[in-house]
Amino acid sequence: MRQLVWVLVWVALGATGCGPSSWLASIDPGAWWLRWQGDTQKQLRFRQAWQAWRAQDVDRAYALFVRVARAYPELADHSWFHAGLAAAKRQRRQDAIAAMERVVGEYPQSIYFAEAAAHLAEWLEESGSTDRAQLWATRVLAQAPLPEWQQRARLVLARVRERAGDYAEAARVYREVWGQAKNAEVRERARSHLTKLRAAHPQFAPNPGEQVEEAEWAIRDRDWTLARNLAEPLATTMDPELRARALVVLAEVAYGLAQWEDALRGWWMVGTRYPHTRSAASALYRMGTVLWNRNRDVAADRVFAELLQRYPLADVAPRALLARARIAYSGGDLTHAQALLSDTDRLLVGPDLQREFFWWRGWFAWKSGNAGEAQRWFERLGNEDERGLYWRARCLEARGQTRQADQIYRKLASGVSSYYAHMAERRLRGLGAATVRLAGLGMPAPTLPEIPPMPSMDPFHGTRWQHLRAAGVQSLARKELAAIAAGAPVGDPTWRAFLLAAWMRTDAYADALRAVWSWHDWSPSDRERVEYPLAFQEHVLEAANAQRIDPLFVLAVMRQESLFDPEVCSPAGACGLMQLMPQTARRVAPAVGLDPERVDLFDPRTNILVGVRHLRELLDLFGDQPFVALAAYNGGEEAARRWLARAHGLAPDEFVEEITYRETRDYVKRVWTHYLRYQQIYRPGTAS
């Protein structure tokens, strides 16, 4: 009887996650108990393991994943893979190796095969098992679809070569991967290997040209200390080209450390004391741009003027000239702005920059009241340029030629819904000067298609996709669905119907959008609800209704920010569906009842709740003017205040053109275009 009690206690402990030590893992009673449960209980345990992993509760995640791996064969490769990652985070190298060996040994079809093999090769090499490491690294090179895993494998093979005494080849590979890899972790691994090799074998130290290049790589990686250490010895070299490059690196280090004046002095020194180097003109342009972005317009203008005087034939000279004209315009000296651009036709510039000159010459003429001259410049943008067409019509209207203006407005308004089509329609309705407002709160009922029977396929990925969906782990289900789609004959109507429904039901809206863009035989009406889906509808409605914002406007912002990909992050660190910066999320979270220290930006509901609240704050701050709120969402509140102050009393179309950041100006137009298309599809006749 006593033995039976101990068994029951042991099983209970296992079922609650208080697992036995690793040496008893093979007889884990929790895994034995779970094996005999139904799929629902297994899916619950997998979801708990995933939640623990996302919450960085690594020990609990490891115990649960191992248990699920032994009891749930349909998701065993997912479980072993994440168990391996969890073990590695705790420096339990042998447990990590054992878990990844289960993935690559038992599940060659797994979506994790190449990634698991790359990790396995790295860990085996670090453990001294060079033959096995070389075997798996070679397989990764042959099979990995992504450059990141191939580069990891190359590093493993280079480490093996280094152990064998081929230091020159190892150093070459380390340096090449450090310079070329896009993944920051891979670059850091390569740099670390190279640094250690050079410390042991000084003959492989970089020559001066390589050293300054590596200093520039360190700037890219934001490793200010390394960049400084590499550049400082070259700041006094006899070679002026290398010295100039080193001084530019040191200026960038100062800028990265917020030592603004030191950075400015460094760029100025290069631009004025090293006139015959390739870095001189670009250093002055960088200096002028930084000053301009920091609203030191007078100083920026002086720097751009110096650049034009010293280096009139430099590649950056035309852009410096345009910058001077825009600074003059921002300062209210429209006459000087026009004079600066009065002879730009003689400049040898590419077509994109030439169009920029056409636009600004037209805009300056418009702002000076010379609609005729402005019209001539806008005409040079051509008939395919919506912006040029719209402002050509505005010029005609200003000159009293309303019939010709209305013809252009009607042409724009009759096309596909867009920002300029909407502005043209407002002009036709006499609403050009009226404030643009959002529409109401309603949202259509969900129209997600039912998933038809799965076409004939290899069941490996299909089975996993179904079980992950049932477990509620959509992010992993999307990965399995991507593997299914990769091998699907998408020209087959049966397959298309299945994939579209599956993508929608798995929240894989981004995958659906990318796919239909390549289905050239689809008509616009077929694809419009896929290109503009009612994505994450439950969460969007919850947040939009709570914050009194049109849910279709929220969807338009989300589409532009992330293309409905919950896992995406920008280089600046903004993450999730609404592309929120962590500091913004922490500030806003309490307003929607969330713990600011536990905000998961990759969770769709959390991201939408916080993002929509932030959008509501901006609308309140700027008087419910959506164009200004969007400008602040993208370009920052301080910049939006400046633009609003400059555009006081202007019509909405002029305010948007007055936004000085090109990225933000285009962002406002694109979001508004998305919003109009959402209304056209789901709420016809409501745009105003």
C-alpha cells in the first residue's frame, strides 16, 4: 500500500511540472500519465510549455517540453527543439545536444531540421566532438534554405579547420562572415572567433585597410568600444585616405554615445582637412544632415554650403543643394529657396533625384502664388504620377480653369481608392478645405471561410499544423502552414481554396497577401478581401470600441506597420502588429489594465490593445485630426507639433505635403489609402 501511495505522489508531482531530475527523465511519470490522455490534455500541456518559453521561464519550459515530447508524437519535433533551446540557455550542453539529436535523427522533415542541425554542429564543436560537428555542418550547408544557418555552419567548419591548425583559412572565413552576415548574433559569433584566433596567433592581425573596415563594421554593430579601439591607432597614420576613414569612425562613435559636439567636430575635420579623400564630401553631408535632423537649420545650411563650395562635383552635392533650398523654405525665405534651385537642369542626376527637383520647384512656385509656373513643373512629373496630377489640377483650379481641373480630379477619383483619389473627390464635392475625419465605429460580421478538406499531401506538416492550431499556438502553426504552402501546386483551384482558408484561420494574413500578389490570374475583385482582410477582428473590435476609433482605421495602420505579421520587428526595435517600441508599450500598458513589466508585444491582443490606446492618445492630443495623429505615430509627437504649427490654417492636402520627413509623409498617404480601400470594400460610400 505504501508503494502505491508513493507512485501516486510521483505521478502527481510529474503532472504539475515539478519534474524529476534529468537522470530519471526517461521514466518521468508525468510523461507516462500524459501519454494516456486525449489530445486535448496534450495540447494544453504543449501550450503551457510554449507560454513558459515565451515568458522566459526556461526551467519550467524545458521540463514541460521534454514531457510533451515523450507523450505527444504529433508535436515531438517542436517539443524537442524548444527543449534543446531551453537547455542551452541554462548551459546544460549535453541535454541540449540530446534534444537536438532527437530532432535531426527522428524528424528529417521537420521545419526545424536545418536550424537544429546548425545548433547541434555548434554545440558539438564546442564540446570537442569535431567529427560529428563537421558532419552536421556539412549537411546544413547542403540543405539549409536560409543564409543565416549556412553562415553558422561555415563558422563551425572554420572552427574545425582552426583546431586542425589551418589558421589562415579559419581567419578568412571568420572575417568574411563577420562582414557579410545580416544576423547580429552570427556576426558577433564570427567576430569573437576571429578575435580569439588573432590573440593566439598575432600574425593574422589585420592590415590597416582591413582594420579600418572592421572599425566600420563595429559601427554597424553599434559596438562603440571596439570601433574606437580599432580606429584610434589609424587616426595618425600617414595614409590620408585611411586616416580620414578612421576619423569618420571616431565621429560616428561620438554620435552613438550622444557626444554630439565631438561628432560634429570629427566630421568637420574630415570634410575640411582631407579634401582629396573619398570621405571628405560624405562627412560634410553627414554632418549637415545630423544638424538638420536636430533642428539646427542655420548650422546645417552653412555645412551644406561649405560642401557645395568645396566639392561641387561630389555625388552628394545635388542633395546638399536640395537640402539648402528646403532649409531656406522652412525658414520662410521662399525667394532664396527658389534661387538655389533656379539652375538645377544642368545637374547630372539620376531620374529619382531629378523628379525630386521637379517637385520642389513646383511646390515652391505654388507656395509663392505662381500657379502657372508650378503647373509647368508638376507637368514634368508625367501623367502616371498621382501627386503631380493632383497638384496640376490644384494649379488649374487656382488659375480659374475649373473645367480642366475637374477633368483631372474625376480621372483620379474614378481610379483605385488612394490618398490622392480621395483628395480629388473632396475637391469635386467642395470639401477641400474641410478637416478630414474618421468614419464611424461599425465593422462587418466575420467572413472567414471554412477550411475545405485538406488536399492529398504528405501528412507530416499537415498533421502538425492541425495539432498546433488546436493547441492555440498560432505562431508555430503558421510555420507549418508555410511548409505546406511551399510544396503546394498553387495553380490548382483546390489547393488555393484550402490555402486561403487555412491562412485566414491561422492568422497567417501576411502569407496570404504575399501569395495572392503572385497569382497574376486573379482579378482585383478576387483578391481585394485577401489584400485587405478583417484581420484579428475580435481583438481589433475590442480595442477600437474601447478607444472610440474606427476599427477599419486600426486595420489600415496595422497593415502598413506590420502587414499583419505578429512576429515582425523593425531594425529600430519596434515590434508586433502595431510596431510598438518597448518603452511606449510600458508607458501605455497601465491605461489598458496591463502590467508594464510583462507586456508581450508578440501577443496579438496585447499589441493591439496597447497600440490602439496609443493611437487614441495621439488623436486626443491633436484634436481628432487623423493626418496629424498618423504623422505623430510615425515621426514622433514633437515633429508633428512643428509640422502642425507651420501648416496652421492650411488645407489638409497642404499639411501632408508640408511634412518634412519623407518617410512620414509617405506613411500618412499609404495608411490613408489603406483606410479608404477598407471602407470601399466593407463600408461603401462612407469616406469623407
